[in-house]
Amino acid sequence: MNSRRRVADKLHLPPHILDVTDPADTDHRSMLQFGESTVRLVEIARQSGHATEAVAELWPLVARLEARVEDGRAEREVMNLLARARAGLGVAHGNVLLEEPASGSTTL
């Protein structure tokens, strides 16, 4: 296993690609699994009229994924999940804005 870890280090690959596991890789896999579930559940919540809650759930996921990318760990799975989470966040934000009354509007 040490030789696979050295190969991964030399090639600048995430160790999990070569089936080398460590606590950081476990956290990575968990983040992806929970992230996928979060994106799906948030879409259901948004469609059910809970856009504010959807934003509250997606924002931390997007921030965590962006931090991972900034650390130079932009694996394909992370980038795909980040793109879907950002899109969902944008749609949910749009729904929240539509729900808020326009400031300065008057009722006749």
C-alpha cells in the first residue's frame, strides 16, 4: 500500500484513485455521498415551496466544495457535484427572490 501511496503522491493524484484509503479519503467519499443526497432533497424541497430552506441546505455544501477546489483537489466528482449544487443554489435563490415582496411597492 505504501508504494501505491508514493505513486499517487508522485503523480499528484488523490490516493483513493489507486484504492489507498486514509481518513481524508473517507471524509471525501462521505462528502460526495451526502452531497449527492443533499442536492436531490433540496430540489424536492424547492419544488415543494421551501426555497429558503433549500438555500440554507445548499450554501454550506457549495462552500465546502469550493474550498476543496481552492485547495487544489478538483476531482471530476467534486466538480460535477459543485456544478449541480451551484445551479440548484441559483434556482433556489431565484425562487426566494420571487417570494419576497418588492421593496417600496404600494398596494392599490
